[in-house]
Amino acid sequence: MKRIPLKNKVMILSVAIALLLSLAACITSLDQEPSDFEDYLVVEGFINDDFGPHSFRVSRVSRFAGIRDGGATPLIDADVSIEDQNGQVTVLRRETVRRKDLFNEPPGCNIMINFVDVQTSYRTPGSFKGEVGNTYTLEIRTLDGKVYRSEPQTMQPTPPLEALDLAFKELPSLDDIVKPSGVEVLAIWQDPPEEANYYFWRINGTYRISTSEEGLPGGTCCFFDPTDNKERNCWIIERDLEGNEIAFSDDRVNGERISTKVAFIEDNGLRFASLTLPEEKLYHVEVEHYQVPEGAFNFYQNLNILDEIDGEIFDPPPLSIRGNIFNINDVREPVIGFFGAYSVQKKDIFISKELLKFRQRFTNPCGDCRIRAGAQVEVPEPYQ
């Protein structure tokens, strides 16, 4: 059984590229000469058989990109489309999202100052969804005339989840007072008897926060925010939670009933702190369960191996991290990404107060709650 973090993020891609370039000359050779190319196309995203929109991020990473800053530049003028085996073409629309979701705490002040974050993605129409048995190909056309195309991907069925289970987890700590904690999420399903099945998961969460005009006891919001419209009660929707994407192979448990950890929901002092929700519904967890082809599993495994390289003599050697997307006129050009078409099975569960042996210290946030990442005032479906 193999379990690896699924690192399909621009930051990790940048790290992988930089490490490849810095170590390849002294350890091993790549499929192409890095000096031939000034930058690398990076593609993130996949489709499933649920209604869209399905989002893709397309960017370029310089071969001299810094590891710390990621070095990714979004492509904002590409033509992106998906074609099925019948010639039906779906054009993706470019969307730029501006959100106030980065925060700082000025010295001696409890208010969180917002900054503007800009993210560009390409999205399918909301009515678009894949179908099991259909074959899909991603195509990207750039302003400089280059055409990138994925290998055709046929959507295979995913076995349903039987159940989810929860377990409180206290993390190791040298601090006797502050002990990090959270909740492990386990997925249970029957693995098909066929050889070589591969899986990964995406985790979504929902909880409620209430903000005030005061921060910590005795403190006040000393920064005047002209955008504050006095909205104090919000729902926070956490989609595709960071650090909770795990890839899994059934090589040692083929055909068995499997129970495995798919997520850890850390108690950050806010997620399980609501005083207005029923105690049995403090936090809602949704698990998206996918069966993926071996190529996708290997691609993410290679990214994970590269992420673990830190330059020590006993580190594993660099290797090719090319996925299934290519420049149709120059297959030597490195393209980082794997286009997938996966069937999804979903299951959800609530985290209750009873499950938590203790909760982290709660700090009441200040200001208009709508400036927080993922915030909305409309009641989400799990709580309706």
C-alpha cells in the first residue's frame, strides 16, 4: 500500500522544476536539455462527472524561478477547450477572481488587515459534466501560436464510499500547555478485485464564524476599515483543503474492504468554536472520492519524491515529472501537469463537540466577516 501527499500545486511544481535544473547535471539526465527552454507550462485541473464549473489553472514557471515565491505567471490570454470522442468541444471561460483573503496583525492590534488577491483560472460552463465511458482531451492554444494537447483520457467508474469515520487526534508537541489537535477522517469502501486500482481524495469543509468589533479580551480593533459593512455572522467554505490530498494504491489490499485515513482537519481555534451551531454539527466534512489511472498516480508520486529532495547526498535522484500534456509541434518541450477525467463519489459527515476531547483556544476575529477567505452569508446546503 502506498500513500503520498498529492502535491498538485504551483508552489510544489516550482520547487520540483528548480530542483531538477540544479541537480540534474550532476546526478542524471532529463528527457530534454533544460537550457533549450526559458520557461515551463504548468497545467492544474481535471474534470469529473458532477456538474461544473470545473476549473483549470494555466501558468508559466521560469527555469530560474525562485523556490520561495513559486515564480508562476498565469497565462491570461490562452484559449482552453475540452473535446470528447464525438468531436463535441467545450470552450472554457477565463475568470479573474479578486478576493480580500490575506491577513496581518499589526503590533498591538487585534484587527486583521485585508489585502487583495488575484487569481486567474479557466472554467467550464456550470452545465458541463463528464460521463463514464466517454473520452476527453484538453487543448490549450497560446498567443504565441503554440498548441498543447493532452493524451485522451477515458472516464472510468469509481467504487462508492460505504462510510466515513472520525477520530480525535492530539499531535506531538514539546509545549505542555498548547497541544495541537484535530480530527482524522477515514474513508471506507470495497476495492474492486481488478489489479492495480489507484485513488485520491479532495476534502471540503464548512463552519460558521461570528466576528465582533473587539478582538482579544481588553483589545479593540484599532485599524479603521472603510470596507467594514458590519456583517458579523458568516459561513466559511473551505474547498480542496490544503495538505489533505492523498494518493493511494491498492497493491497490498487488492479486492479487500479498505479503511484508510484521507484527511486531517486541524483545530485552528475557529473551525470547532461556533456557539450558534448545534453541538453535533460544529463542522461539516465532504469527501470527494476518485479512482484514477496509473499515469496520474505515478505523476503525483514523482512530484512528491521531488518535493522531498533537499540537496543531501542520500536524496533520491531527480526524475522526469512530465505528465500527459504535450506541445504537439515540439514534444521535447517540458510541460508539467496531468489532465484527468475522473468519476467522483461523495460522502459527508459532521464533526460534533462530543468527539473533541478538548478544543484550541478561541480568538474572536474582528471586522466584517465577509473579507475572510471562503466567506458567505447565505446558509450552505448541509445546514439548511
